[in-house]
Amino acid sequence: MGEGPAGQLPLSAESLLHKPSGALFGMTQSAGMGWNPAELGRPHYLILSTQGGLRDPDGTPVALGYHTGHWEIGLLVRAAAEELRRLEGIPFAASVSDPCDGRSQGTTAMFDSLPYRNDAALTMRRLIRSLPERRGVMGIATCDKGLPAMLLALAGAREQPIIVVPGGVTLPARGAEDAGTVQSLGARYAHAWSASNTPRTWAAARVVHRAVAASFWEPQPRLRSWPRRWDSACRTAPSVPRVSQCGSTWLGALHGPS
């Protein structure tokens, strides 16, 4: 057994009589996870993402995601959560990761890529509903499977403010092939092999891309000159991720009606 959290839940006679039992139980869960009990009456906001993999704060991989689009999503989730907390909301984070059809090429796993979109959208929608006191939902997703799934899920969550944040883009490595081209590596080796092109084929097997959420995060110094495409609705300072400058209308609903 261990010591429980210090503090007192912000309960009232009205909340005890009229709130669903799940709302009261949820407060105990939130306090048990370390949130300040005195703040548990604040509005709830859900940050739903397709995050995959696990990495140390310095970027060292602990467990890989299925594709490089997973790699920076956690940074975006963190920036959004910190901004919501600054605005006196309670951020919740949930995720439904997505597959990589490039990784599953040549296997029966390819049968799962397109159906994933509908399946994941259903799961995401259930996660949204499972936070009944939510006041808004932010969806953060990448790739041609995760992002459509997120859009489908949010399209069914029209009872509160929503915002979609596209995650990262892929920057090609210097002197290597892009992610689309390198997927033909095995076919080229099998059908067009020659002594002269072997070095070129193996060269393509190097790390071919680095995932960077370029719409929000400054690339490494050696890539600072890389041209970036800024979303017209989200223009941020070049070197500082600022979710507060993106979707300010949605965040303005923080103190609005439920």
C-alpha cells in the first residue's frame, strides 16, 4: 500500500446529487494520477493523436513507431497540453496509432491499411465519447491513414469545438532516396541487378528520411535552410512551438459553454 494524494476533491452538494457517478469517480482517478485536486473542477479537453513509439527526451529511441510520422507527435501533444494547462484547463491525452503500408508491403498486412481508417475512426470516436465532460477535442495525426481516420472521428464529434493539427512532414536525407522511391529497393535489386548499380542500391538502404514536425518545430541547424510549408491557419514563430497561435478560436472556447 502507498500514501494517497494530498488535498481535497472540489465536491459540492449539487455535484454529489446531480453529476453522473463517473464524473465523481473520474476525479479520484485524476487525483490518483497526480493532478492537483483543487484544480479538478476545471474544464476537460481531449488531445487525441496517432502517436506511436517511445523516445527519451533527447530523441533517443526506446521503442520505435511503425513509421517516422509517429516520431514528433508526442512533442505536439505536449505543447498543446502545456498551453491548455496554462489556460486553466485539464488536458487529457489518448492515442490510436496507425500502420505503415510501406512496412507491410509484400505481406498480408497490406489488407489492413485501408480498413484501418474506418476501424480507427470508430475507436477514436469511442475514446472521445469516453471523456463525457470534455469541452473540446484536438486531433493530431499524420500520414494517409491516421489523418483520414482522425478526420472521420472528429466529423462525428460536432457537439463541441474541435480542431485538427496535421503532424509532421518528412525531410529527405542528403544524398539518399525519398521514402516513396526507396520502397522499390527489393524489386530493383531482384529485377535490375548489375555490378554497376549494386553500390547505388545499397546506398538507398541508408536512413532515407528524418521525421520533423516542420509546421511547428525548427529543423536542426544543418537543415535550417530547408523550405517549409506553413499551414495558412497556423503561423508560428520559427524557433518556438506555439500552439497558442494555432487554433486560438478553439482555445477561446475554454471558458465558453459546455
